[in-house]
Amino acid sequence: MLETGVQQAAALALYTRAGFRRIPNFGYYEGLENSLCFELPLGG
């Protein structure tokens, strides 16, 4: 799981290409509109 900002276009593109999927904001990032959280499912 990771967090990045909405203005980090290069990071968003990289994570999307790498197979990360968007998840609800967690922990400290809950309720922060400028934060986006992702996870990368492992395994098959």
C-alpha cells in the first residue's frame, strides 16, 4: 500500500502501469482530499 498526491502525475502513471489499484484513503490520509492511496495485490 502507498500514498501519493493528486498533483504527482508521473507517480500516478507509474503506479497504474505497474498494476497498483486505487483504494480508500487509510490511516493518516483519511479525509485528505489531495491524497490518493493505492495497493498492489500480490499473488494470483
